[in-house]
Amino acid sequence: MAFGGVRGLGPRWELPRGAVALFLLLLTAAATPEPPGAACSQNTNRTCEECLRNVSCLWCHTNKACLDYPVSRILPPSSLCKLSSARWGVCWVNFEALIITLSVVGGAVLLAVAVCCCCCCCRRKKSRKPDKSEEKMAREREERRIRQEERRAEMKSRHDEIRKKYGLFKEENPYARFENN
């Protein structure tokens, strides 16, 4: 079967549209950087869009300041700018919302991976040995079969007695009569 053939009914993994839009906006912001010689402080008291054209800049919304992003730290310190008013990459997402969104998406991915691993392990474990309920059903099925055979043999012997009593008993071999004469 060629690649991209028949698709099964398995789960489809889709990214939320907001995450895709955020990624594309960050990508376009990173794709159009200002010249490396331009300092971020030159864009102070201008617009957020002008500041964030340079990827190494951070926009502080409260005081309309364009600051150099502190690359030695992952998050900008609160003395520089509060997370709720700090913008990087795009102007409409603050750092607080970005951190929360990425945490939730990362947690969901980790949870999905954990659930998949558990399902695979449980399925493999289940296929190795039968369940207690399956064993119980098999035992009950065997007991019913044995009781049915016993009832069948009992009914056959009862019917044979009745046939003997009324002379309707059939001989094992119908040709045995002719051999004895």
C-alpha cells in the first residue's frame, strides 16, 4: 500500500486554530527583523509594532518602552516590566497569557502521551493473559456443556426403557434377525 493510502478511523491530531495563528504571527515577526545595528531604545514612545519588528526587543505596554530582551533569563524580570504588560513577538499577546497558553498546551500534550502509553500497556497486558471474567465464562460454558451431555444421556436411557417396555426398541443392527435364522 502506498503512503497516504486508506486512512483508518484512528484519532486525528489537530492544533487549535489560536495556537496556529500565534505561531504564524511569531514566525512572521521573526522573519522581518530590523537591521542588527538598530537599538531597541530608539523605538521607545513609538508603537508596539515598530518595536517588535526587531526580534531582540521587548515592548512594555504600561510605559510604552521598547527594551532589549534579557537573553540571560527566560522571562523578563518584573523590575524591567510586569509580565501582564510585556509583549514579545506580537503585540496582542502578553507574556502572562503566553505562559499560561503554552503551559496548558504542553500539559495537554503530556497528558495525551501518558494516556496513549497507558492504553498501549494495558492492551498489551490484556492480550497476554485472559481476564478473570473470561476464565469464569469459559468455566461456566464447560459446566453447562457437561450438564447438557448428562441430561442428554439420561433422556436417551429413559426413552430406551420406554421403548423396551412397549416393544418399540430398535435393534442395533436391523440385519441381525436374518443372520440368526
